[in-house]
Amino acid sequence: MMQDCVFCRIVNRQLPSTVVYEDDKVMAFNDINPVAPIHVIIIPKEHIASVNDLTDNNASVMGDIHLAAKKIAEKLGVADKGYRLINNCGPDAGQTVFHLHYHLIAGVKLGAKII
């Protein structure tokens, strides 16, 4: 855990969040500044700063994140209509929290516009 990482603090229940999914490797919670009716943040519980910090030892968490996204979409009733998964890697891509995470966006028809 990184003491100054907001997502690590959420994993350790030091900050409040509305958890929508959790297993032994992944946690997902509602975004506090949603851009759509459904906006969930999906993170590995292990602190990994970004995709660039994946290694042979921790890369399997990417599969765990994508399976969690599928389960969340099914639970929230958007699996069939569609949803968007977004990962920002690095400051120029818009990453502001340096803990690997995906945004699951849904609940409205999404155009081709990049969010």
C-alpha cells in the first residue's frame, strides 16, 4: 500500500466509497465525479501505478479486472446494451491517480467522442 495513494486508502477502508464489486484481487466503486449515469472505477487491490508498471508477476490482474468489469456490467444491467472501459496511462493521457484503474462508463448511449 502507498500511504499517499487515494485508491490504496479506499482499499484499506481509510476513505469512504460505495463499493459495487470486490474480490480478493480487485475492488470497484462508484466514481465521485461521474460522467455518465453509471461510472465505476475498477482497481487492483495491489498498488500498481499504471499499465507501464505491470510485470510478469502481476500482469494476471488485468484479466481479473476485465472479468470484474463483465460481472459489474451484468449486475448493473448494461452488459447487453454496452459499456465503455477506459484506462488512462500517464499524465498526457489524463491519468490523475497513479494507481492502475479502469473507468466503466454506461447508462447512456455513448458516441465516438473520447471521454
